[in-house]
Amino acid sequence: MATGKRLFGTSGIRGVPGEDLTPEFIAEISQAIGTFFEEGPILVGHDGRHFGHLIANNVAKALMNIGLDVGESGLIPTPALQYCVRKMNYIGGIMVTASHNPPKYNGIKVSGSDGIDLTRNEEIIVEGIYYEKKFRPANIKAVGNRFHETEAISTYVKGILSKVDIEKIKSRRFKVALDTGNGAQGAAAPQILEKLNCKLISLNAEVDGDFPGRGPEPTPDLLKELSEAVKTHGAEMGVAFDGDGDRSIFCDEKGVVHYGDRSAALLADYIFSKNPGAIIVTTVSASQAIDDIAKKHGLRILKTRVGSVDVSNAMVEHNAVFGLEENGGCFYNPHIPVRDGAMTTALILEALSNSEDPFSDMLDALPRYHQAKIKFECSKEQVHAIMKNIAVTAKGKIESIDGLKIWVGEKTWILIRPSGTEPIIRVFAESDDSEKLNSLMSEYSKIIKEILNDSV
Ligand code: MG
């Protein structure tokens, strides 16, 4: 098999339009994907990034050229496209998105007929077809058809509403601050919340590839406007999505924005109280709060590498009800085992509607750990040098499911992990003791900075 560098990262192929995502590359990789699927129809959609519609058009044309039919959803959140692929009987889906990456990026994410991202092995098969250029032959007499898939958003909205207790949520008439961050959930989430009788305070609602509001990544420190809106309007909850709408970050009624694993822990607690015997899937970077909750319910918890594909596949393999990532990605198998920001929001509203307590009290009742995150930009060589150095010098029990997770006590760990999509190293740490956390973060930040300075 002809080989070259891996094209798929942690979550699809990412690049900069006009630099690495050229029209030629898009055409050839789309033909490779179409050849892999063998037949259509394939559902193609895009988020609100610059050139998204143009890339989606190139993808559609390339698929039609090799004889595959193409449904075009236009602007759509990633989880909506994935849900529609499965629900509307497509053979596969291609989503043009770069999720939470900076505005200059775009990318391609491929789902199979079950709506779940291709497995690592399937990605490698696609890459093999691409490098060997063994595309399905084009035949001018057998060009595929294209059609607008006009029912995609409404199908998604109905799908989510069918998985929650609509009447119970409606009866509470929640006031919700909704920050779609100029991203693709602007096309679906407002409809879902309005059908749940929520009174909306909308922020950054306009879909815009520059993400002028607060950028495409909803990190808690960037959500001050959401926090203020919740407080000013007396909302019971605030929610912010990433650029393509598969991740959600929540703000309680006091205006406190929580890391994704707090809301995910709350949902885990809620869902598992309703599903005795269920299995949770999470990643090696998730909070110990999840372990504590699993223990409380006597449930099994499975840990995978960081990456939504790994969580989805483990959920299917073990028939898990719920999956979660520390970044706010939640996967609800009765809907579809991929992360979905709007499904997560509807579930949080259902949990709130079943509780007498305000959101902040529900979150406060969960096990709490101190956490810190930092990221360092570095080249591939620097990544290699850093990981090698830490593997040799680290003191503590090391887990190497993904990157290096170093336990320096029963309740204290630090995870050093190269990103699969960007030239950065991510460092996460967690402890039940804030002083231990701070000293651990400074110790490893110092090591990483020294290696970066030495290699300049
Ligand atoms: Mg995303």
C-alpha cells in the first residue's frame, strides 16, 4: 500500500483552506472517501466557517463524479449531520468543519452509516486509497445525483425532543441564556429550546466564520458575557457551544461557568440514577469526580484515549448508555453515541426539571476536585523531546493510555498529552488539594518551558 503522513487527526482531517486544504486535495480525498463507501447516498454538510459551503460543494462534486448520489444539508451542526446520516438511511456522511479550532482552519469529518466517525482502521483504508489513487472509476454516463436534504435540521430537532421528558421540561418555563458563539448550533439549538418552552436570551446568535463574539472554543474564561447575561436576566441556566455544536459548556444561575466535566458529572449522576447497571465510557483526561459517581452507583467505568471516536466506539462495543469527555462533550447512546451539545442541553434541562434545587446547588453537590489546564505551542521535534524527557524523569505511577498520566498521590494526577489536531502539548492536572495542584503544574510547566527554550 502506498503510504504517506497520516491525514486524519484526533477528529477528522484539519487544515487551512488554500494552503493544505486545496481544491485538488479536497477532490481527491473526497473520491477516496467515496471509493471507501462504494455507494451512496452520502450526506454532506458544513458548519459556519469561511469556505465551508465551497468545500462542501467540492466534496459533493467529487462524489458525484465517481457515481455517488449526494444529499446536501447546507449549514448544520456536526451532531445533526451524524444523526441524520443514521436516521435518514445514508451510507455515510461528510461534515466540513474544524470544530473549535481558530477561524483560519477548516476540515473534513467522516461518518459511517451509523453516524459514528470512521474507526482508525477505516481512516487508514481511506488514506491508502488516497495515496495509491485507486479511486472508483469516473463515468460521464453514470454521474451521481445531488439533492437538497431539506429535512435534516427538523429531523434532528425532533430526534432530540423525543429523548427527553418534554412536558416536564415545558412545565418549568426555564429562562436560558444561549451562546451559540457564532457557530452552527445557531441553526438548531434555538428551535429545540423554544419547543421546550424556554425563554431565550440569545448571545452571538449570528453564524459567522470569523467567530467575532468569543471565538469557537467555549473555554470558561471566555464566557463572561454569558455569565453576565445569566445574572442580568435572572436565567436558571446558561449554555455555550463550540463552533460545530457538539460540545456544550454550562453556566449556573449565579453566573458561575463550569468546566465540561462538572456538567457531564451531573448528567452521569442523573442518567445512572435512572439506568441501574449501566456503563459509562470516558477518557483518560476526565475528572475523578466521574469515578466517584460511578462508585456511588456501583457502576462500571471504562477509560479510552482522548478523542470522540474512541469514546463512541467503546460505547458501541460495550453498549454504554452514556459517554463523556472533560471538554464538555457528552454522548447519549439512546440518541446517538456521538457527542452532541444540544442533546446534552436538553438532558441538563430534564435533570433540572426533576430537581427542586437550583443548578448551582446540583453542581455543588457533586464531588469536587481542583483542576488546571495549560497548553504549549511546540514543533513535532519539541513534542518528542518533551514526552521522552518526562517519560524518563517522572516520579509516580504512570498510565500511558494516551500521553503520560502521572499519579503523584491517591487523588492527584497530571496528564501531558500532544494534541492530535494542533501543534501543541496539552497539560491537565487534578487534585483534591489546591497547593499540590499548583506545585505540580509549576513543576511540569518549568520542565516543558526549559525543553522549549533549549530547542529554540
Ligand atoms: Mg466540536
